[in-house]
Amino acid sequence: MELSPVARKTLLLCGWCGPLAIIISLAGWLLAGLLPFPLGPDNSVEEVARFYAGGTHVTMGIVISSVSLGLVIPLVAGITFVMWRSESEAPVLTLVQLVSGTVTCVCLLLPMLIMASAGFRPDRSPELTVLLNDLSWLMFITPIAPFIIQNLVIAVAALSGENSLFPRWIGFLNLWVGFSFTFDILAYAFRSGPLAWNGFLIFWLALTTYSIWLIAMGLSLRSLALKASNHTKQG
């Protein structure tokens, strides 16, 4: 894949956005107190209200996370570019990845903004704070369809055809990550245990696999950009 110097640098930047997104997001959640023990559906009204009234560090940490999750957008753009260069005919998979990846970004950002809004007025009714908290967590955890679709089309692009620029392990990784998110829809049915929104099979599994996905896809884009740079120099 031959790229101009500007295109190589842009693709490199898009690649680094993946690891940066998860690193800064985790730092924001730690600052807010959402990690290592996130609020769960079994927390009482008083506990939820007390958390959001805990100080400006809660809101600021969540805001930092929301801003950093915006870095997923350049990552999706980089993936779209690579897939588009791989598809010789109608770029249907590329377009599906672009749309599903964009929707996933919205599904990541909107719940964080609602969560930050919950801490904006700590003197409001505790019941309203709990409502905003429930809404933000369920919106953050359960809209799995766009991301799974994104995983599947990346996997198909990586595993089918000789023109794919992504290595085959990226395809298998996306299949594994997509499968790991299938449990998340069950968060509506459980208020405690591993299938609650803060449980092992919902929150921690998804956080782990999504972190791996962001880092792997980012490093893959970086590798492709560096190879394109070397190829162009040799040419």
C-alpha cells in the first residue's frame, strides 16, 4: 500500500488514537471513582446520590472520559480507509464498518454525557439522579448490535480474499471480541451477580476485550502505515 507522507502520518495518528482512547478513559474513570468498583444496579438511592455529590472530581473525570472516547472516531476513520483500499469493487463492507463504527462512537459518548449531567446538580432529587445513572449505564452497556456488526465486517474483510491489508489474526480477534459482547444485553434482566451491568461477564469482560480491540486495531493501523512508508521509500 503506497501512501503519501501526509497520508502516512495521518494513518499513524489514527492508529495511536486507539490506545490513547482507552488509556485516557481509564484515567478519567479512576479520577471519577468509577473504577475499580463501578456503581451497580443494586446500589441504594442514597449511595448513588452520595457518589454524584462527591465533588467536582466525579464530573471532571467523567468529562475527561467522554472527550477521550471521541478519539475512537479517528480510529474508525483509519479502519475505514484501510478497508476501502482493500476492496477492489463495491466497498460495501467498508461502508457498513463506517456506519456501525460511527453509531458505536455515539453509543459511547452519549451515556458519558448523561452521567456527567447527573453530577451537575448534586442537590436535585436523589430519585432523578438514580434515573440518570440507570439510563447512562444501560445505554453504555447494552447497545451491542452496532459494535458486533462492526466486528463482523472487519473479520470478514480480514479473513476473506487475498486483497485484505489486515492480517488474519485481526479477523479472529474481531470475532472473539464480538462474541464477548453478546452477554451485555442481559444487563436488563439482572441487578446483581456476573450478569449485572457491573458484573464480570458484562462490565469487566467487555472492558477487557474492548481495551484489547482498541489497542490491537490501533497498532495494526500503525504497522500498515509504517510498512507503507518503507515500501514507498524503497520504490
